[in-house]
Amino acid sequence: MVFPKTFSTKITAKACCFACFSGAIFLFSSLFSVQILWAIEAGMPNPPASPTHVTCGLMILDVISIDDVEESLEVELALIATWNDPRLAFDAESEGVDRKIFQGAFQFLELFSGWWPQFLIVNQVGSGDVSAIKIEVYPDGKVKYIEQRNAVLETPMSLHDYPFDTQKLRVLMIPFGNTKDEVLLEVDQRAIGVTEHHVRQEHDVNVAGWDLQSLSMEASEVEVVYKDEVKHISQIITTITFERRSWQLVWQMLFPMLLIVSMIWSIFWIDLESLADRLNISFIGVLTIVAYQFVIIENMPRMSYLTFTDTLLLVSFVTMSVTIPQSLYVYSLSKSGKKQRAAMIDRTCRWALPVGYVAMVITTFLWFRLT
């Protein structure tokens, strides 16, 4: 049976293409398999020593946001880690380079065949976004790892002094999958103070409403119990100190509230028998304090304790509420013919209530600042 010439030519072309494609796949898989076998034989997937000492430094490049309600911090981090792996040592003269560089996700994941610790930030929300990564290998086997990532961190806040609070927010980092006997994290002392210098040079690092004060690091360990087996994991705790810019909140919220409280005291100059006018002013003040409470609750997390602002609102609420029974009492005295006594009570309240309120505010402020 004889096929047409055009039909046989098409079959031959398809067969050649299929053969080339199959050969390319076979060659790629062979090279990839050889690379994997070489890495396994060299022992690269395992740490080079027991334990492997990994020196870490953390730097804050930018503060994106601080959320009081969610108690979270979004920052841009730079992580620098170094360790020694003699298996990666090479002859710089024969290689023609003083160091080998693997940068970018492709080179790091596909070309670099050595071991590296997988750094896990325990209190990070989600996987984060690694924007840059780089590994440098030196002739003596020293390895330098540099990573830049954006991270949203969950960290509890102490809001007792709000809005005059200073927050110490933490970053908890461990080598994922390695115990303390395998990988031991240590603090790179050279990284201490780098963040503060960066903040002084770049003022836009700070986020609105906050000032970054300092960054400190300490090495510790965490105990994990799994199936009645206790394992110790090395970790580094990074503490970032922020100070709130409180004066904006003072002028926008606390100062107007103090003015409203002082305006309530005007009822002590109103005629004793004008009960409706006195009560209207008192109730307006009380309702204003309630509105302030709702505004503050919306901007604060669910807490089981009172902050300075909460206590100040409570003191203001009680002070203004006292004017309601006071007005009723002096009105009843006036109606019963005891106007002189009622007038004397009003005159006493004109100075006693303001002095008492100021004293309670100062006492509350000192209490929260000293405790």
C-alpha cells in the first residue's frame, strides 16, 4: 500500500518533533536526578554540624501599619543570617571567583544545592511576601543568607496608659523543623543599633501616630511537647519599641472632653428654681460622655481592664452625673424656703467640684504612669 507523499511527510515531521521533545524531557530529568542524587550523597539536606550555629540579625526597613483593634503590626523586615558549611568550600583561584552568589527565587530554589535553615516567624499572620532573597558562599564554607519580606505580626499590646502608652511588640523566630541540638540560633551583635540608625536617617520609616524607638534581640529556647516527647527549639525574640504620638489624641479627644466637663459647672450660677435648664445641661454632658465611650470602644480591642482614657471617662461621667442630684436637692431646698442654704451649696460646689475633679484626673494620671 502506497501513501501519498504529503501524508508521509507529515508523519515523518510529527515523529521527529515527538522524538526531540521526548529526548529533551529525558535529558532534563536525567540532569535533575543526577543533581538530586549528588545533593543527597553529599549530605546537603542535613545541617553541617550538631548543632549548627546560625547567627541572625533582624532590621526594620519600614513600618507599614499598627492596628490597635487587631493588635497587629505590619512591617518590612530584612533578615541576615550566617553559618559555616565546610561541604560548600571551594578553591577561589580555580573557580575564578572570591564568592558564589545565588540571588532571586529561581537561583535560590533551583541552583543552590546546599543546606539552609527555614526561618519561621511564629506570630506571623499568613505566609508573608518575600520580595528578595540572596545567598553568598565563601571559599572557606561560610554562608551568608539575606532575605527581605513583608510580614503582618500578631502581638499583644499593653494599652493601660492609652493614649500615653509605649508598646513593646515582639517577633518570634525559630528554625522550622530543627531542634536545639540540630540548629542553634544566636544574635548577631553587629545588627544591634542598625534599625535605630536607619530610622534617624530615613524619617519616613515611622508610621503615622507612632515613633520607633529601638529594636533589641535575645536568643532563648521554646519547649514543645509532641506525643509525650519534649523537644527544645532555639528561637530569637526581637522586641520592637514604639512610642505613641499622644498629643494629637489629647487635642482631638481629651481636651474637648475636659472643656465639656467644665461647661457643666455653669449650672451652679443658674437660678435655683430653673430646674429644667440645669437638668438639660447635665443630661447633655452625660450623653456626650457616653458618645465619647462609643468612639473609643470602636478604636480599641476587647480588653478585660480599664485604660487611662476609660478611667478618665468614668471619672468625668461620675462628676457630671453628680450635678443631677445636686440640682434636685438645691431645688427642693429652695421650694421649702431654705434658699440661703441652697445658695451656699451652689457656692461651695463652684470650687469644690472643679478642685475634686482636677485632683482625681491628676491622681489617675500618676497612678497609670507609676504602676
